[in-house]
Amino acid sequence: MEEFNVAAKLKIYVDDPSAMEGVKKNVETLAKVQRFWEEDVGFGIKVLKASILMKDSEGGMEALESGIRKIKGVSEIEVEEVSRV
């Protein structure tokens, strides 16, 4: 079993709510996802939030962010929190 020592909480803005499931599947190919949930930001707009586990490595978070930004339907990503576990 892989050992993860960093937890991150991400906010992923998805262009089209119908693309949400596809975005989730693609994020799961990039990192170990603990859980996903959706959050209302207003005016019927929802963002996808993700709790992710990863190994501590130099440039790891930047690589993850870059990979998620390349997913079709993702307009923006914010790292809300990063901590060691």
C-alpha cells in the first residue's frame, strides 16, 4: 500500500455542471481522492471540492494543479489547504 503524507483540499471550478462526473473521473487518475463534494457558490453555480492525498515531493502540488487545469471542463482551480498527515 502506498504511503501518503500530504493532504490537500482543492476547489475546482467546472464550466458545465453536466461535466462534473467526467472531471471527477479524470482527477482520480491524477491523485488519490479521499472524497468529492459539491458546494454552492451562488446563482445556481456549484464548485467541485476534493480532498486529496499525495506523497510529499518537490513540485508535486504544482504538477497536480497543472494536470487538473488540463482536464476538459475545468476553468479554474484553487488550493484551499495543504497539510502533512
